[in-house]
Amino acid sequence: MPARVLDGTTVARDIKNEVRPRIEAFARANDRPPGLGIVLVGDDPASETYVRNKLKSAGETGLRTDLVRLPETSGLEDVLGVVGRLNRSEDHDGILVQSPLPASMGPSAEQAVFDAIDPAKDVDGFHPANVGRLVQGRPVLAPCTPLGIIELLDRTGTVIEGRHAVVIGRSDIVGKPVALLLLHRHATVTVCHSRTADLASVARSADILVVAIGRAGFVTAPFVKPGSVVIDVGMNRVEDRATVLRLFPEGHGRLADFDRRGSVLVGDVHPGVADVAGAITPVPGGVGPLTIAMLLWNTLRAAEARARQGA
Ligand code: NAP
């Protein structure tokens, strides 16, 4: 029997429907809506798409959004200047600097920028103060994609406590924080990466397998325990037909999409895994919409916390 599809679009819509009346209540009580400042540097097409989707969703729920665009040639000081202004703004409760920053800014630019964001407005949860609070299991603005994964598991009836969760990928934005969130929810957690020995057999011991590596269709059926829950975080735009054919057979609708558009968005998990897993997230329409929903959620939480503190 094919795996149950964990529909992120529906869950994200439910979350937005919960956030919207709280945003309206906040706006009534504070004479202003919660505000999110987004900083976009350069013209990376993927970043443009992500930011456009964030602005659209925020607008639909009544959040105020301000997009600050900086040219590709900007220096680190320019970005830090905008962050400083948003930190001081009364009207902005959340600040998001879209990554990646241009390579010309240097390898430590992102860290410098994330470190400069007021932790109370750090709706991406990347500031070291928030990372520390996450490690300690204290209330925190946690990164949006990992938060979305937990919401998706909870709202689709997946038991986390006592289960073995294997996370493939150890990035600061997905792998590590989702491992911590799962640990705090009493899963037994194993984190894998590019040097993990016998990755397939470790992955196959998972009741919940979270894959965040950035390699199209890398995780195949032998990595997956029959009946397990597979969360595919990967978002890979594939532009060569041979790779698409490895994932989708002739006659498949996604192959036809590719032939029409010249590219297709796929996850890190091979579609054939759906024949083995008990439940699986689609790409697109799985984790992606939840990342945006949790950004709105984090912005609301930041606004409510700032209002409580009389900011
Ligand atoms: P990243 O920073 O590039 O990290 C990739 C991780 O995968 C690293 O820890 C790396 O191991 C590991 N890895 C790479 N190749 C591997 C292999 N062959 N075997 C085992 N581990 C391997 O990536 P990321 O930012 O976490 O993103 C991962 C994917 O999620 C990307 O496709 C990204 O686009 C997607 N993503 C989606 C969303 C969403 O909203 N849906 C949000 C964020 C990211 P090492 O540490 O050993 O190098």
C-alpha cells in the first residue's frame, strides 16, 4: 500500500487560520499589526521566490511586511545598518535576512548579520542566544523549518515520544534544531551526516526519518523501515533530464512537467520510498508551506512577547 501523504499545504492553512484572528486581536489591542522586516540582498532567483511567498502569506494573515532590498554590490556594513534600524523600530517585531548573502560579502557575513539581530526579533531563530535557549529546552524563537516539521508530525497524528528519529543532515538551520526539538519531545535521536558509516542501515532503524541534505532523490527504499514516517525537507531544482528520469519513469506527470518547464522541484527522498514508508511528505507541498506558516507564527509570538514587555 502506498504511504499516506502528509499534506503540508493543508496543515499550513490550518496554522494560518489560527494565526489570523490573533494578529487581528493584536492589531486592535496595540493600534498596529505585528510587523516583519525582510531584508533581501542581491537578485538570487530562488531567494526572490522565497521572499515573494513569505510576503504573500504574511499579507494574507494581516501582518505588516516591509521588504528592504539591497543591491548585490552592498557591503556587510550596509546590511548591518538596515538590521540596526529594524532592531530600533517600534513597528517591527520580526527581522528576517534572506540567505544566502552574496558570496562577495565573505564566508562569515551571515553569522555576523544573524548575530546582530535583536534576539527578541529573531524570527528565524538563528541568533546564538536563541540557539542556546533551544538547546536548554527553554521557550524560544526556534528556526521555522524544524518547528514546521514538529507541527506537521503532531497535526497528522504521529507519535514522537519513545520513537527512534533519525535526522540526515546537521545544518544549523534544519538538521541540528530539528534533532533538538525531537529530543525535547522525547524521541531517541540519531543525527547523520556525510561521514556517517553505513548510512542506509542507520536510516533504516528510524521510526521517523527526517532528510535534509540537498541531494535530489538521494534516499531510496533501502534506507527506509517499512511503515515508518519520512519527512523530506529537500528542495532541489533539477534541470537535467537524466536525473529526472532516475526519479520519475516515462509517462509520469512530473516528467511531463519537466519537459514543459525545463526544470522540476524535487526532494531528497526518491519517490519510490512511498512504496515502503507508512507516511511521507510530498515535495512540493510538504515541509515548504510549513516553514512559511511558522514564520508568521514566530512573528506573532515575537510581537505578543514584546507587547507584554511594554516594548
Ligand atoms: P546544508 O547546510 O547544505 O547541509 C546539508 C547536510 O547534509 C550537511 O550536514 C551534510 O553533511 C549532509 N549531507 C550532504 N550530503 C550527504 C550525504 N551524501 N550523506 C549524508 N549526509 C549528507 O543544507 P540545509 O540548509 O540543511 O538544507 C538541506 C535541504 O533542505 C536543501 O535541499 C534545502 O534546499 C532544503 N531546505 C528546505 C527548507 C524548506 O522550507 N522546505 C528549508 C531549509 C532547507 P556534512 O555536515 O557532513 O557536510
